[in-house]
Amino acid sequence: MFEILKASTGYFWRLKANNGETLCHSEVYTTKQSAQNGIAAVKQVAPGAPVYDRT
């Protein structure tokens, strides 16, 4: 799930697993709408995002 949180300087989002563990988080956005747009972008790109193993 995604959650939107308030930071001292704006808003950010977290992507959490079913067990509640944070998988990743965003930068801090100046507006809540920008954070929501970030979530929408991740949802659009992530299903087809390639994985590059650079080990």
C-alpha cells in the first residue's frame, strides 16, 4: 500500500508491504498533489520496470 505523510517541509509517500515493512519512500514534495502524482507515476511505470542486476 502507499501512504502519504506530512513532513516539516512538505509531503512524501511510502510504499509498504503487507507486513507493514517500508519498501521504499519518495523525496519530499512541496504539495500533496505532487506526492499523489508521484504515486501515480510509480503505479504506471512499476509493472513494466526492468530489473538490472549490476552486481
